[in-house]
Amino acid sequence: MGKLLRNTVLLLVPILLYYGLFLAFEPNNYFGLRAKTPTGAIFGELREYRENPTTGVLIGDSRFANIADMRTINEVTGREFSNLAFGGASLKENLDELDYLLERYPQIEEVVFELSFYTLNANYAADRFGFIELALYNPFAYMTNLSYNLEAMQNLVLWLDGQTLGGGENETRNPVQDRYIQWNPLPGGQEVTIRQDIAKYIEAISVYTENWRLDTGEGNSFDRLLETIEACEEKGIRFTVVLPPIHDAVMEYAVRQNGIYEQMLPLVQQLNESPARVLDYEMTERPVYDEEAWFDGFHLDYKHGLSQWTRQLAEDLK
């Protein structure tokens, strides 16, 4: 019996040590053990919202999730919002999340919903919110999920390397170190001068932009969004659709070059004809930012550019 107990303890020690590391470095602050939840950490955000629900919510992907300065949003608009966006969210995932919130929190009066040509692409169709909803109330499901375990180990490696853990607040760079190159966006075409990291970004998303298509099948996400807007209007819930800004080079060499711009304009028009208010910083009313304001092709630099758009968004929501 003693030998069995000893062997059991020896077996449990490495498991307990591993999950001790997991609790310290898991990416979502799931258990609320850290003082601050990283931006875009969906489990931590939903847990905090459950404890302190507000009448307004922001729903979107990393471009919304990076907005950590909710104080500016709330002070300028005079209304209380919670940011419940998360990185990599697809349109379907955002709609699933919104359905979840509207079902459980009848006090919601205002929805600010991010949309983009990128999330409208039928080839970008991540579908994780079912698991997120399950794991939100099931710690075992969360702790045994491979993706979150891998992210925890990545955070551990970053910490051992002396890097700061977090979310979008780490998306900042020193403009002095930017490298510009001569880049050819089209084989045999004319070379352009561009930041090297922006060129690489455009190349990285080309698997989606070069094969961009809108899902027009029955029950597609865009039609579902329009139906959701109508349903919110009937309930007296104010609905704002926000298309976030993109780098000029992404617009030129990813959106226009692949014929996406012409396909997007009718969709923006449909949104404008819906009961929603539309703030289109992506296609038709694009703001101008200095080069140093951009972290990459989609994301504004946390220190050098994001505050400009946060203030503009707050003023426009007002």
C-alpha cells in the first residue's frame, strides 16, 4: 500500500508542477489570478463582464481587442462600454458571442460591432465560440485544451527570455529601427518603396486576400448580421458597425489589387441602408495616419497610433 501511495505521489508531482506553470502563464487570466487581464483575453473579459456587466459592449477581433483605453471611450461618449473583442475572431464567432451576450444580459442597450473585408471572407471562418462558451463554465475543458496549453508554454518561453507578457499592449515598435525596401507587389510590375514588415504582412495575408470571396449561401454570416441588426432595432438596442482602418499599402496591394474593394462597396451600402449606424474607416472614409502610427498592416501601434483612433472612434460614437 505504501509503495502504491509513493508511486501515485511521484506520478502526480510532475502533473501538479506542470499545471502550476499553466496557471501562471495561461493566456486568458481564466482564474483571475493576475492583477490585469491581457487585452483580447476572451475568458478573462467574459468573467469580468459577468461580474460587472455594462449597458454597452464592443465586439470584434484583435483590432478592437487592442483598445485598452476604455476610459476614453466611456468618458467621451458618456456611456459605459465593455470590450469583449478577442484576437482572430471571425464574423461567425462575433455573431455567436453577441447572441450569447444578448441572451444572458438583457440590460445591454448598445452594441458596437467590428466588421472588415477580412472577416467577411468566406475562406476565413474560424468557429471556436462553442468551445469558449463550454470552457467558460468548465475549467477542466479549458485546462486540457491543446491550444491554450501551447500558448501557456509560449508565454513561459517569452518570460524566460525577459519579455513582457500581455496582449495588444505589446504591439509597439521603435520607428527608428524600421527598414524600407524596394518591393514588387506584382511579378514584372513596378517596384515600390515600402516598410519591410508591411510587405511581409501583405504577403502573409495573401492566402486570404487572393482567394477572397463573400459567402452568399443560405444562412451566411453577412445576412445573419443584417438580421441581428434588425432584431436589435426591434428591441431598442442601438447598433453601430465599425470597419476599422487598414494601412494604405494593404488597401492598394491587397484590397484593390484583388478586386475586393469593388465587392465591398455594395456591402457597405447595404449596411448604410440597415437600421445600424456605420463608421467606415476601412473603405469609404479612411483616416490618414503617419507611417509610425502603424504596427503592421491591420493594427495601429499601441504607443504611437492606437490612441488617435480610439479618440476618433469615441468622438464618432458620441
